[in-house]
Amino acid sequence: MPANKKYLTNTPLQAFAKISAGFVGGYMVTEGLHLTMAVFFDLANAVMTLRYLGFVMWVGLMIVALLFKNGWKAWLLYLIISLIFYGLISYGKILYPIT
């Protein structure tokens, strides 16, 4: 049985936005979270967490991006979350400088 047309993405640009947001944006959010954890917590624990949780989180964020009606809103959300994480990384480097 074919898919119902009202649930499919209307334009190829929206499909590209959703897929790229899930793939690239999800990776940015995943890495941002784990880099933030590495700055504020023990580096070895953050690396082990990234090893096991990273892929699961990335796949989950890919699926979440496909649930958006507008792919550009998914991009916007992932960019805002990534900027927050990278701001926390910069703040953490000020608090805990590398010695």
C-alpha cells in the first residue's frame, strides 16, 4: 500500500533540509554536548560516553529532524543548541584553562 500523499514532503528542498539537518546538525549537537562534557567533567569519562552514547544520540537526532514539518526549523533548532554548547565550551575554557 503506497504512502498517503499528505504525509510526504512536498518539495525536494524541504527533504534536503530535513536530511541535512538530521545528518550534519545532529552530529554538531552530539559533538557539542560531548565536548562540553569533556570541558566540565573528566575527559576520559566524556570520551567513553561519546563512544557509546554518541551514535545513539546522533541517530535519535536524525529521526527527530525528520519529524519536523519544516526542515529549516530543524536546522535553526540544531544551530541554536550547538551555539549554546559551543558558548559553554568557551566559558569552560575560561574557568578551567588547559595547563
